[in-house]
Amino acid sequence: MKKIHIAIFYSLISFFYFLNCSPSLKFSKLCDINDPPKFLREAIITALTSNQEFYCNIRIRNPSSNTQTGTGIATGTGTTTGTGIATGTGSGTPVIETVATPVFSPTAGFYNTPQTNITITTTTQGATIYYTSNGTTPTASSTLYTTGLGHIYPLAGLTIRAIAIKSGSNNSAVATAEYSYNVIKTGQTQCWDSAPSLISCTGTNHDGEFQRGVARGYTDNFNGTVTDNYSGLIWQKCSRGQSGGGCTPAPTADTWANQVNFCSGLGSAWRLPTLMELADLVEYQISPINSIFPNTPATPAYWTSTDAGLSVGDAINVSFQDGPIVFTGKGASLNVRCVSGASFQNQIFVDNGDNTIRDKRTNLFWQKCSFGQANDASCTGTAPNPTWNTAIGNCPGLSLASRTWRLPTINELRTLVDYSKTSAPSLNLTFFPNTLSTSRHWSSTTYFNGARQNAWYVNLNNSAFSSDSKATGTAAVRCVSGP
């Protein structure tokens, strides 16, 4: 049994009020005192009068070993002008600390601006954090957290769970975070009718009116690479075969396999970009690609690592002449711009049970059925194929799930296409049933770098993006809402 000495200092009452010992009530409250190794502690007993006896029920704990060293009654007397000595004895059992729950920063949710590094912290010193990114419960065998999870771009749509562990302590509660991140802006800020005449965007429902998405931005690293601020990806400033500040001479076009080898030959971090990554570089107004990538030729197109599921042996490519997305046999000679960094996640859809589908990556809400079909579980009926001039006004009139609807931009529409499918339509029929294999779907984006009387659409029969007349071309409509 250890004897505990408690000195009483009236001048520090406000700082030690947590002890809450009362002179008028025996055992009025448990006093939890964290003592240094010698277990000697100064404490304050409040409101004593001259020579008044006090009583305090105490618990002594040694934080270095996290064990309780004593419990008992501390008694003594105090005066208004001096100090009094209290003594107490007792014995106790270990007190086990519980590690503080991990905290994600920034907080989970939807973001319309780049978040460059998602971090996880705990206030418990000496604790180690482990996490999973597939929704499973983390353990000490899970991935060790170090300095951050990185940019929000590859994390969007994932269910991230974290736990903090410290030897001799109880594990923390599990923290869960899900992030959503908007698509990149198309860059379109003006509007054209089918004449084509430049018109005011107000009330048109065109891409140029809403300008949805994350603003694009780039950072020249002055080492032959450029960072895409939207995604955190690092790009070659020049295409293969080019060099210098002006990226000269003309790029070296080659087969798909040879371009794959060229990128991997730059180092383990480099690779051929996916379709989603390369297409994000396309700007749909003024110029097909930002001037930070100088001397990017209009032709030939640029390879992606994305196979054309609907055409075996082909791969998707992107043209910076005007932005079309098509597939080509891998034996063709096309250009390449290599990339480094983590990729955007594959599609992660959730059926909301109200005939809408949420994309967890982007937080976009999609009409489950094409416009004109019955908004039911199986999307009964045949979707009409209006002209773009009609389609642009269809979605704002849609009454569904108490949401505001519009025609999607080309970048939003691109997130719907499933390029892994080997049979048309190139859309996930589990979430978007009864979509015709031959259907085309309109976007709200004007075909700027060509005939501005045209608008962009996706052909779900071959996964290609092209354009057609706003006045006479026809395609189906699938409305979008948010984020």
C-alpha cells in the first residue's frame, strides 16, 4: 500500500478544479490524478475555511505504465492562509486507455476543387494508423498509414476505413470516409444555336450556361513534366520524339505496343494514359489542348491504354484536332504522351431505389431510364430520339426524385460509358436497363472546333464520341442532376 501526499494550493484553484473535492461531502467525487513515477501530486481543495477538515475520494494513475496505483480517501485540514496536508492509502486495478478515433482531413464528402492530400490523424501519441480502401474493417495487418493518402482524384468513390492501434491500449473505433469529386470542366463558356450564331447563354441549358465541373489548371514543373492540378497526374510536357521548351520536332508515331514500351522505359512510374485521363486534357473551346503542351499535333491521334471492348484487338485513342474519341487497330501508328500517377476509379454506381442512379465517384445523379421511357425498375418502353434542339429542353422539364435535371456535358456523359463491355450497348445494363444497343445519347456540349451547328454525342454501339447537327441529327436523352 502506498501513502499519497496531496498539497493544497489555493492560488491555483481555477487550474485544478477538475479534482472537484468538496469540504462538506465525504467521498463527493472520484478524483483521477495522473502522478509522475514517485506518485506525489499537488492538488487543490476548494472553499475551505480556517482549519476545516476535508475529504476526497481519490484514484492515482501512473500514465507512463498506464496502471492504477491506488484508491482511497484523502483527508486533511486547510486554512485560508496556508496549506494543509492530506493523506490516503489504497490499492487498485489497471486502467486501460482507449486510442482516439482517427480523423480524416479534409472531412469526407463532395468536392468541386482539388484536394491534394487526404490525411488521417489520431490525437493519441504513439498510436499507429492502418486503413483499407475497399470498405472492409481495418486491422493491424491492413495497409500502414504514413504521410497521406494523396490526391482525391484516385480516391473518389472508395470507402476508406481507418483504425488506430497502440500497444497496451484498447484499439480505437473505426472511422469511415467516402469522397466524391466532380468531373473536369469542358472549358466551354459560350453558346451557339443551330444557325450557328453566337447567342446569350442565359436560359439555354447549354454547357456554356452551367459550366459544370472542376476548373482545369496546370503547373509546369520545368523538368519536362507538367502537373495536372485537377487530377494530380504528372504528364510529359512533350510527346514522344519531341524536346525543348517548344516541343520540337514532330512527335514519333508508333504502334500501340511500342508506345506502351516507350512509356514503361521512362521508369516504373510511367505508363500509357487511360482514356479518362487523356480525354480530360481535351478542351472544347478555343483550342483542343492547353498551350502548356506546345506543338501537340492535330493528327495523328494519341493512344490510350484502354482496350476497345466492343472491337477486339483495338484500343481507344483521342484526337487533339477537335476532340473525338474513337478506336483503332493496335497496329496503327499514333502518338503518345506518357503519364505518371494513380488512376481514376472504375465505375461505382448505386441504385437509389427512386429510379435514379448515383455515381459515387462524381456524386452525379443519373436518370435510370432514357428520357421518354417509363421511370420504373425495368425502364419499359422505347426511348425517343429527338433532335438536339428538342433534347436540350427535355431534361429541365423532367419531374423525378424531386431533383433538378439537365442534359449532361460531354465529360459527364463520358463517365457512363463502360469500355470493358464486349457487347453493345457500352453501358452497365444492371443500372441502366433496356438501353438500346444502337442508341446514341446527346450531350449539352457544342462541337466548337468544327461546325458549331453541331453538338457532341456518344454512340453506345461502338463507344465513340462524335458530333451531329443540332437541327437535324437525332439521339436519345439521359438526364443528369447535380452534383
